[in-house]
Amino acid sequence: MIQQQADRTRGFQQQSVKQASAKSPVANEALAEVLDRRTVVGTLWKREADRIRCVACGHVEKKPYFHVYPGSDALTFGMMGCDFHCSYCQNWVTSQALRDPASLAPVQAVTPDQLAGIARRSDARLVVSSYNEPLITAEWSRAVFEHCVEAGFTCGFVSNGNATAEALDFIRPWIRAYKVDLKCFNDANYRKLGGVLENVKATIRMVHERGIWLEVLTLVVPGFNSGDNELRAIAAFIASINPQIPWHVTAFHKDYKMTDPENTRAEQLVRAAETGASEGLKFVYAGNSPGQVGEWENTRCPSCSTTLIERYGYLIRDYRLTAEGKCPSCATPIPGIWSERGAEDVRIGQSMADYYHRLPRAVRI
Ligand code: SF4
């Protein structure tokens, strides 16, 4: 059904099965077999028994979605593999499971119905496909989302943006939120990660055109994409589609195979955020540096600058949007998917205990 996305992914799957079997016949044998059985021409995922790698429940801000039910929990599930091979991948244990013999991620069986039950028990409001690249297993994600939407959850993708139009149309009826990583604005560097810049730019356009709520994230890696001109070009591109699309700039930490660049400093994030705002973006966020980036953690009204949502990392400290999703001072509508009951429905906390309580937790199947 989603032939083009399957074509784009199939080369990766076949190569990965071969590599997994050759490099680590013991550790990856079961996984390679599983994938081999399910790699079918013209199909992304052949359903037998449904399997995933990991499930966790945590705040929606970690995705990050800052304009989707702030303060809510999102049940997040992932599978195996990614068509990219970013050397700084923080989820490499799952994303590189088919390539890297050091990744010994086991598979675990779970059904879409069970996942909906876990989301209910976990008091989640969203169900999100992440940890690996959900596009390469879009058929399985859709099967999960069909159950979860029916059960009343809002569903979303956290994705590298290497999508085809047919894959987006395939999942469109079931998702309301989509986060795309726009990793850099230099095609040669994109190809080092396994991607193509124009494909990701096209995905951002297509997601927005389809009316799916979109947030874009750029991990600022010193020396890779941190130049002013490159960050300015990214911001200008997003603004050219719609200046109301939130742009998150987040801090790189040494991880996986990328251990040379220094960790991103808070002042570099602030500079990137200022660059985004100067290009006309209305909602720019400097992430994963709680308390170090001043106002750039907060949502402010683009018309009157009233602080509408105050954050400390993943913790919501204040929420002032009206039930209609408007600024209480000047009534400017703020784009996003908001609680219909305003602050009454939003988890707000002030203390470090509240902050730690909001950290993600593993859930039992
Ligand atoms: S696209 Fe994301 S999941 Fe895939 S390798 Fe890169 S960082 Fe990891």
C-alpha cells in the first residue's frame, strides 16, 4: 500500500539483516530472523505477532511537543531500526539494533490493544511512536494508533522526516501531531547521517500542508551545524512555510560515536533561539537546559509578549492560556492542541520533587 516508502526503506532493511547476521550471529540472530520474515516487497511491516522494543511513559514536553496538551503524559513506544545512522544518536540501542552488534536490544511482544490498555493505566493523554524511526514501520504504528484513537488518545510521530507523501497519507487519519528533526541545512552533512536534506524539507512542507500539528527540532552540535548562517537558514526555511511552527533548538551531549565536539553550551542555544526569532519565527524554544536559557523555555504571546506557559525543563510551572487557546491579555489565538478546560486540566508544579516526578518512567506490559 505504501510502496514508495517501502522502496526507500527496503534497501536499509535488507542490508541491515545481512549485517546483523554477519556481524553478530548470536546476539542479533533472533532479531534478524524476525525482520527477515517481515521484509516483504511492497510492505513496510508484515503483521504476524506484534512486537516492539520499548515502552515508556513520560511528559509530552520530552518529545518535544510544547503546543500539544502541555503537562500531559505521552505513552511512547518504539520498534527497531532507523534508515539514518546519526553518530550522536541517543536512541542507538534501538535505532541501530540492526546495524551495530554492540546494540543488544531484545524484542518484546505486545499487541496494539495492550498498548491502548497501558496508555489508559498510565494516565497518558497521548500515544507516540518514537525511539526508532516510525516511518519505516508505519503500518505497525497505524495499527497501534487505530486502537488508541478509538480509545480516545491523541497520537503522534517523532520522526527524522524521511517520508513520502503516500506514507503521510497512510497515517494522516490517525495522527494529530508530528515532530520532525531538521538536523542541519547542508546536504553533504545530511548524507553523512544517512539522509537527504531536500527529502526532509519536503516532509516538513507536506506535514504542514496536511494540517497535522508540526513542531521542528534542531539538535545544535558545535562544529556540525552551529554556524550562525546555517541556523539562520534553517529558521528562514521554517518561517517561509509558516512562522507559527514551533522551532526547538536543543543541546548536544556526547553520545554513541560522536564524542569529539564539546557539549552545547546554554549561551549557544540562546544565540540560536535569538537567530530563530530574528528570522520571524513566533515560537522558538531552547530545550533540555532547564533554568539556563531564561525566557526561551517559555511560550509567550507573539502579539503582547505575555508569558502564557512557564516551564522548567519538562515541568509546567504556570499555564495562562484560555480554554479557547488564546492569550488572556490580548486574545491572540495561539496555535496548537490545547486543553479544552484551560489551566484546570494542566498539571502544574513548582518544586524539584514535582520536576523529578515528571521524568519518564518505564511501564510494565
Ligand atoms: S534519525 Fe534519530 S533515531 Fe535515527 S539514527 Fe538519527 S538520531 Fe537516531
